[in-house]
Amino acid sequence: MSEQCSGNCSSCSENCESRDLKSFQAAPNKKSNVKNVIAVMSGKGGVGKSTVTSLLAVAMAKRGFRVGILDADITGPSIPKAFGIREEIIGTDDGMIPATSGLGISIMSMNLLLPNPDEPVVWRGPVIGGAVKQFWTDVCWGDIDFLFVDMPPGTGDVPLTVFQSLPVTGTVVVTSPQDLVSMIVKKAVTMAQMMQVPVVGFVENYAYFECPDCGKKTYLFGESKLDEAAKAENLPVLARLPINPEVARLCDSGKIEQADLSAVASAADALEKMK
């Protein structure tokens, strides 16, 4: 499986099955010492991966861990917005220096390299994959306990690049409570298994809405189907996140570090066991 892999095995002369997938990993920047790389992914878009990534990163930082976020959603980066970061990335002889949030979370995103954050990134897949790889090889991450990789939706070029090039130690699969969840889960889990990456578990976003007055829970997207899918894959449900207008407001205002983290506490517990 080379960097030019098209996914069409029938026309490929490489004998990937006989090779250790770790042999494809890219060397980290010499100024990086990353213990755990956690990929946050889903089999489809619109499930709130960036929000989940941000909340998990904040939760781990508040537990005293050194945390970073590699924003691999090159064409739709939203991490800087959630953290209120506007500073441009600085380059040195050793590599690029990531931006830093109020809590000390190191952040690398394409939006921090653009002169105008509203400027679209109109690149083809291989170029996007190359940029993600450079966010690993050319960024001085320093000492990091947990580097979260916010993935774009699906199982295409970027997830393949991340799983192939980075030493991913675990994957968190984000879902929503819809009938097609079993298909979404299966696609994401199967890809992780193909790439020999362990799945830590599932986080269900938009699980319910809790009335602020009476506390009644309303399941706007229907009752969850995740338990059945998780049981079929023999994997745990790490957390269920409600629809929370306050979290949306904090993301929009760049203050995600002020969010209530109780909904992701159990997921953070599972990640903490990886240290």
C-alpha cells in the first residue's frame, strides 16, 4: 500500500498483504514526542466529529495531560473556530510551531496557514493527503500525551493517509442515532481493522434533547440503534452526547474550553486507561 494507492487492488502490482503496515509510517518531526494518536472518525458526515474531538481534547487537558489536535479535515477545518484561535502558524528551521489554546492545547489546522480563513482549499485527494502527512512530519508537536486527529467524513484518502502514515494507537468512532448507524459503524470499524488500528469505542452525538425546564429527554432522531451495532462489533459505547445549544454557542464563539464536559467523562476515562 503506497502513498499513491488508488484502492483498486486488482490493478496493483504491490503485495501489501505480505508487508507490515507499520513500515509505511512516516517519521515524526524530530521535535515531537507523541505517546498516543487518537483518530476521531465516522463513516458519514454531519455527526459532529469536530465537536467531539474538541470536547475530548479539552477533557484530557483538564485532567492534566498534554494534548494536541491535528485538524485533518483540510477542506472543512473548524477546530480553530471552536477554540477561538486566529494566529498564523510560525515556521522555524525545525518545523512549524502549532498554535496554542488557552488551556495549552497544541493545534495545527489548514485555516491557520491561510491568509484568509474564508478562502476555500480546492485541492485533489493526493495533495490533501500530503498536507495531512506534513502536519505530522513537519510540525514540532513537542511532548504530547494525546494527539487527537479530527478526520473528514468517510473512509477515503485522508483516513487512509492517517492510518497508513501515523502511528494511530486508537480510534473513536462518532455516530448519530439513526437507522443507518449500523452501516456507518461497520464501514468505520472495518477500515480500522483493515489498517490494524484498535477501535476504542463509540461516541453517539445528538443522542437526545433534554428539556431545560422539566428534564424530560426527547429523542429527536428516534431511539438509538447504537447498542445493537456496538454489540455486533463487540465494542463499547463510550458516551452519549445530548443536543446542547450551549455547546454550539461556545463553538461559534471560540470558547469550547468552557463547555460542560460531563457528557464525555466516560469516554475520557477510557482514553486515560491507554496512558
